[in-house]
Amino acid sequence: MDKLPIGKLPPELLKDLLRRHAPSDPRVLLGPGIGLDCAVLDFGDTLLVAKSDPITFTEEEIGWYAVHVNANDVVTTGAAPRWFLATLLLPEGRADSEMTTDIFDQIGDACKSIGAQLIGGHTEITAGHDRPIVAGTMLGEIERDRLITPLGARPGDHLLLTKGIPIEATSILAREFPDRLASLPTKVVSAARDFLHQPGISVVPEALAAVETGEVTAMHDPTEGGLASGLWELAEAARVKLVVERDSVLIPPESSMICEVLGVDPLEAIASGALLLSVKPEGLESVREAIEDQDVHVSIIGQVIEGHGVAMRTEGVERPLRWPPRDALACLFEEPPSTE
């Protein structure tokens, strides 16, 4: 039997596992599924939204990453992120009080920035790891009649994308592979490192602002596998087809240069910081204005139509967009270090 590579499980394997272990509790209003990143539980007039995700690709500012990537998924339901639990697995032989304090401070600062609080978790020094890992769980709440899920995208809706891609990958690559980026200007790599904060990987302000318009039908946070996987996950969840205009997808110059040097496809690289939305045609301008009022760039990148799958249109020619087998960064972390 072939061993699985680094990255997410193959979609078909994941589908099978989730079907075999589907929840039966009627209070689970939204359970696990492709493109369904949050669980939604019935708590009466209020719904509880829960999300868990680890940080494994990078070590720098890992606590900041952990809070925001989990909060991003919670907020795509329209819920406000409120409570965070963190499991810290610290590497044997490297862990010390300074490392532990830094990670806790990062988590605290990130929670404060979005109005959430650290309420629990677990911390230990673990054998078999060469770097810290943080697995986070974010909880949020929302009124029953305000819930948004990826199931809501409908033919005729417009597709919007905030900021650009791949913000998270750009920061990770600049932080993890500086030696391989030595051919680029120092100011490019420095700016790319700071993509974690500017334009930033949080989508909480723009998501909450967009929800207030009442015109958003679905939201999705493209993470592992990048925008390409995010589009496919949204299409799968809503059982629709998405058609995207390639020239409308913003790729910042720093991202473009770094991805080119490292041979990374920007469409398939982890893209936290971007928010994918489907919006009613009549609500397009109000959603755009709400997002731009948060000083966040937003582009109309395509449409939702009848059918199934994802297509990319380049210079008027439409072709199927592949569902990446794994994130474009995964292969870089598998490569042996250079001996040159």
C-alpha cells in the first residue's frame, strides 16, 4: 500500500472516512465534509461554531498563525470568534521557557486583536519533533437566522476574492527558505516575511463587514492547496460550478517573484489572508463597499453557474482547473537540504 505524502488527505479518502463516521446527533447542524471547515451545533437561539486546525509548515510566530487560521474559518460562517484552545507540542531538547513564553504571548496578542480569549488547551514537551507544533480550536457563536455556510452559493452569484494570493505561503516561504531567495532584492524578501501582518492573514474584519450587508451567500477561507483547492471545496459543498477569470486574481509582486524562484504555483499554495465569497448579484456593490471600508482590496474574480467543478478562463479560453493533490509548499519541505 502506498504511503501518503505530506499535506491534506486525498479528497476521495477523506470523503470515505467522513461518510463512515458521520455524526448522528440531531444537534449537529453542520458536520464534517469537503469544503465544510466548521462544525455548527444547535444551542437554541444561538449556534456554536467550532473549528480545529494545526500549524505545521512554519515555526516563526506560530502562535499568531494558529489563532488566525482557526478564526478565519469560524468567521466564514458569519460567527464572531470568541474562545480559543491551544495544544502546544514543544520539541524535546529545544524547548525552554523563552520558547514557551513567546508562543503564549503570540497567542495572547492574536486573540486580543480579534476579540477572542484563550480559555484552555494543553502544553507538553514531545519526543519525535524538531520544531513546535500548535493545534488550535476556535469557538464562536452566531444567531440561528444569520448563519452562512459554503452550501449557500447559488448559480448567478458573483465570486469575490479579497487581498490576493498566496499571502500565507509568501510569508512562510520568505521565512523558511531565505537562502534559496538570495537572488531577490532584500526589500522584497523582507516585505514578504511581513505578509503575516501586512496585508495580514486575518480575514475577520472584512468577513464580518460583508456579512452585515445581508447579501453574502457563502464564504470560504482558502488554506492548504491554495485558491485552487478553495474553489473546488466551495464548488463541492454547494454542488455548483465556478468559473474564474485568471487575470482578475491578484498576485502581489513579492508573491509572484518568490513563487517563481522556488517553482511554486501561486494558485496551489496555502492562501490564508484571502477570503473567497459568493454574493447575490443585486448585493455586489454593497458587499464591495463594506469590504473596502475595512481598507481591504477586493476583486470580482468570476461567477457561480449550474454544473459541477471549477474552470479557469484565460484570455477568453476556458479550461478545467485541477484540484491540487496537495499544497504546493509540501514538496519543498520534503526536499533534502542542498549540499552545494
